[in-house]
Amino acid sequence: TVGAVALDKNGNLAAGTSTGGMTNKKYGRAGDVPVIGAGTYANNNTCAVSCTGWGEYFIRLGVAKDISDLVDYKGMTLKDAADKVIYEKVEQLGGDGGLIAIDKNGNFAMPFNTAGMFRGYIFEDGRPIVKMYKD
Amino acid sequence: VKYGLVIHGGAGTIEKDKMPPEIEAQYEEKLNEALLAGYKILSDGGSSLDAVEKVINILEDSPLFNAGKGAVFAHNGINELDASIMDGNTHNAGAVARLTHIKNPISLARMVMEKSEHVFLIGDGAEQFAVQNGVELVDQNYFYTDSRWNALQRALKKEMESKSQTVLYPALSDEKYG
């Protein structure tokens, strides 16, 4: 799965996710990626989110929208909301994976509960940062 | 004015001691390429939607990632692709699933968002919509990679072995496919 979230100069947020699914999947199984609010969500008033991981858990929890709602209704910071959903809600249910998120102020989060996650970010200074492992 | 971009290329069993340095370098190079391409759009005043689509196109075109060219195989030996995109300004959204002939699913998801009255199209209908809007279908061979095919063969073999064991020990099987 791959994904991106962005904030442009006009303050508009966007999120996108694309995937080849799961090796050996059967029965026309669909994961969270095409389910808006589960694997992908964007709202200019809160944040943009793209997820990766065991899709069934992300669907059941509505992960991407849940993070936006925690920011919106509970006033949580993006990082706190993203951490809560990945490290508490997804993990307690037995799911694994991660997400990337950016908010309307340019704050971002990249939590995951797997061994690694290919990820990176770039902001106004034009310096790309790429990471793969837990460090 | 703040602007920026965050990307991912999937989460899983990615461990430093098991990653060959040359493969690690390939991932790093491709992720950097994607970030810089998205950055250029944003720094030039382009939209977040354009940046997101461009970045994902680059990752879809790379066999390194499980999307587009690098998609994994389903049980039937076919690559099935899904994608979605959302505009935070308008709350418009587009999604596609079970595609088998679309090179860049994220672009089709955006097309669904912008050129249809629907949010979510699947399978043959989604591809019919793509053709009607000028998207060229690709042969399924485009998505073939040795590594993904071999991964499916390993999974099938493991499944066969697991099935023969679970006749006696049903609890041994913990594979889930949705």
C-alpha cells in the first residue's frame, strides 16, 4: 500500500491511498483503502489521513475519520489522536499497521505498530526525510 | 504560509538486519523522488490534490511497493487494485476497487470524484467508466513481477500444508483473508 497526505499554500488538505491488497486474498475481499473514512480521509478543518495495514481492523474502527473526529470534537493534537488510534484502539483489537497524517497547521504524525513502515516527509525547506524502521 | 507533504509506502515486517543495503537504497531513492515531485507542485503553488496524485503515481509505477506495478497477487493469480482520494476542502471523495487493468488506480479514483456523481466504483464497472473517460486499459501482464508471483506460490504452498495439518488440528490455522 502507498499513500500521501498534503497541505498546500491555500490551506487545502488532501489524502490518497492506493494498494494491491493482500497476497492470496480470496472472495473479492476489499480492505480499508477504498473505504472513505477507514483508510483515507481529509477535512480542511482537521487533518488528512492515509492508512496502511490489516484493513479489516481499520474498517471496523473507521480509523482515518476517527482521528479527524478526535481532533475535531475532543480538541486533541494530531499526534495524540493518531497515537491513540494506532497504539490503543487498533492494537487492542489485534490489528497492525500504521498511518500518516497532516493537519491544517502543518503538524504531522506517522505512527505504526509493525516492525517498520516506509515513510517520509518534506516541508517548506525542501529537505526530504525518509525513514523505514522503528527509529 | 505552511505547506508540506507526508508519504508512506506500506507498513509491515521491515527490519534493518534483514534488508539488503542495495534494496534499502532503492526504497530510499524512490521515496525521495516522490517527495521531491510532490514538493515541486506544492512550492510552485499547486494543489494538495495534484501533489497527492503525483506522488502516488510515482509509487504506483515502482515495483517496490504493493500498488500499481508492484501489486501482489490474489488467490486466483490476478492482481486486484484499490484506491481512494479525498479533498479536504470540498469533502468530495472518489474510490475504486477490484481493478485489474488500470495502471494508476489513484488517478481513476480522482476521476470518479471529479467526473462522476458517485463516490465508489468497483470491478468491471469502474473500468468501463475509465474507458469512457479516456483511460487506456493495460494488459494484466503489466502488473507481473517475479517476487510477487513467488510470494503467492509460497502462500499457496503454506496454505496447502496448513490444510492437511488442520484436518487433525483445526486450531492451527489462523490465516484470515477478510
